[in-house]
Amino acid sequence: MKHRQTIGPVVKRKLCTGCGTCAGVCPREAITMAVKKGRYVPQLDKSCCNRCGLCHDACPGHGVDFEGLSDALFGDIPEDTAVGRYLGCYVGHAMDRGVRYNSASGGIVSSLLIFALQEGLIDGALVTRMRRDDPLKPEPFIARTREEILSAAGSKYCPVATNTVIQEILDSDDRIAVVGLPCHIQGIRKAEQCIPKLAKQIRYRISLACSLNFSFRGTERFLENLGIAPDSVEVFQYRGRGWPGSVLIRRTDGTQRVVPYAECYRQLGPYSLRRCTLCSDMLGELSDLTCGDAWVPQIIRTNEAGSSFVVSRTVEAEELLEDAASSDAVELSELALENLLASQGHALFKKRKLKARMRLFKLAGRSVPVYRQKLLAPIRADYISTMKLYAARYTLAGNHRLLRRLFHLVHRRKRRLAKVEAQPVETMAQP
């Protein structure tokens, strides 16, 4: 067998997304995912590897041919730059009040999975929950009951190597629904090209909208700021309890803390994963279905239990939505595309800012992924925001205490000046 490229150079060039696809497709189990510097990184056992090249072929980290995959999967190249191919656009939620309240954004994904399982459309669903023995670490698994699906409800703002479970899917003949972030779905689609059996087994690919994900270090710093030791945590939930929800932390002594979701997200911000900042796909353009928070103004004003937008891309996905709605598993109403884009502004920003970010990376001599898709031309403000983003990452999230201090001082001074400028002239003249 001719030796081919492995996952090694992808990791070396810092292009790995941590999705776990390489570990999931390796026929010799030569790859494991280990936590390094707050993120998942593949570890290659060279003594087991025969350099078949499957790990590299299925990897979305070094590049994705969006146009080629879209043409092969959907029969066309989408004209819409932000959303990709779509057949329908909706807003909706779970009809079960308990499911809706305890999920991240209306419980529609959980409800669709439960419906598909009960109707015999799937035998299981690849989802992610937080581990019981290590509640700050995620655990991808195949849920086969309603209870198991609900145990995975809610967002996880930390690295998740979902696709490590691919081999478990291949070891059976089960029909599976896969729920993951856009990078996970990219890996699944590339793996399906390499392994036809996988494509036959996966019936639905559901993507969760994602602008950025965060390092484990972000969660650790969040707990540190609350004065909570990580080893004292028994239960950790990033989202749930209505919308936009809250973080629940239960300690081993029975006490618990509930923190608003917005506060947690703000503190996680500087700990965004470096590779995530080079992603072009917020809405999972290669999925069958994409779901995410419905940040639509008219919904936000009256929405306390949660709602999700839903973008369908295949006939099978449309049929699932129609059947679930007809059976009162979910409630759906049409959502105008312009309203979706207005609520998900980052989808366009990603396409526009990406070129600016890549140019800065190249100037610094860093590697960037290769995407075959339409991107928008950046504007001057995109280069400024890009520099601010990386300045925040390398000062606040790093070990550079002096730089962190300077960053805070500069921003504090800017806020003071803004307040002064906002005051009326007569107020400023007072002693």
C-alpha cells in the first residue's frame, strides 16, 4: 500500500478543529483524542498506523470543498453566500413544555430526535452530554431512548470531539441521526465520501449554529472567578431553564449556583479556540437541518421559554419537520430569510471577515485552511476588529499578566472618555 498523508501535518500546522473525525474513521484505532492546552488534539500512535491516509482525507481541518460537496450532495452550488442551500426556513419549539424549558433554544432538536426514534425513522442519535465522572468534560454517545436524548439537551460551550463515535456507528447496521457543530458535519460528510457504508447509515445530519467555541480554560477561569474549585463540581450545565437560560453549577456538598447565560458567555469570550476563528461556516451548510437560537426581535420580546430557527436543506429533512409538526411534536411557522439573516448576523460577518483574518495569518507566516466557496470582500473595519479579537485572545486568555492589565486599563479609559463625551456641555462645566 502506498503511504499517504496522515493527520500529523494538520496538527503541526495548528489547523485541527478537534472534531474527532480522524479518530473515528481510523481502521486501526491508531488515533486518540487528548486534551492539550484546553482543547482536543489527535494523538497518533505511529506503531499502529499504516499510513492509509483515511484520517487526512476525512479531516475538515486543513480544508473543505464546499462547492464540490454541495454539488455532489444537493445537485447544485448554492447562490446564497450566508445560508448555503436551503429548502425551507422556519421558527419553532418543542410542544412538550418540560423539554422546551430545559433545553437551550426551545428544545426543537431534542423533540425531533425523540419523534424520529419513536416513529422508527432512526435507531439512535449521536449526541453529547457532560460526563458524570468528570462533569466539566463532554461525552459524545449514541442515545437510544427518550431519556438518553434528553440527558444531552442544552449547549456545551467547550471542545467536543463528537466524531470519535463514527467507528461505533460502523460496527452496527443502525440508522443514526448525528447532531454536531458545522465542523463535525463537515467531517461527517468527508468521511461519508471515503466510507460509503457510513453514508447509508446516517439518516439525518443536524447542525447547531456556531459562531465560535471555547477552550476548557475558559470554563476553568469562569469557575475560578466564582470561587468554585473544579474538583468540587458535581453537575455543570451551560444552558437551560428557559431562554436565554442560565448556567447551573451543583457542588458535591449539595450547594449550587445559577449564573445568567449572558455573563458566562461574556467571560468565555477571550478563550475562543484559535482554529474556530478561521471557520467560514456558521450555519452548517452541509447538513440536512440547521437549528439555533432565534434572535428575532419580535420573538425575543415575548419569548421566555425558548424558540429555534430551523433551516432545511434536503427533502428528507422537510419530511421530518412536516411529520413532526403534524404529530404535534413541534410547532413550526415560516420565517422570512431576511429575518433569519438579521438575527444571525455573524453568518455574513464570518464570510466577510474570514479573508481579513486569513491575510493576517499569512502575513504572520501561519497556515490557513483551504475552502472552495464564495467569500465576501472584507472592509477596513474587519481588519481592525480582527486585530482586536486576537489581541483579546492573546492577552486575556494567555499568561501575559502585564498585557492583560494594559488591555483592561485602555478599555477602562475608553469607557470613561465615552461617558464624558456623552454628558451635556452644561454638566461638564459644573465644578
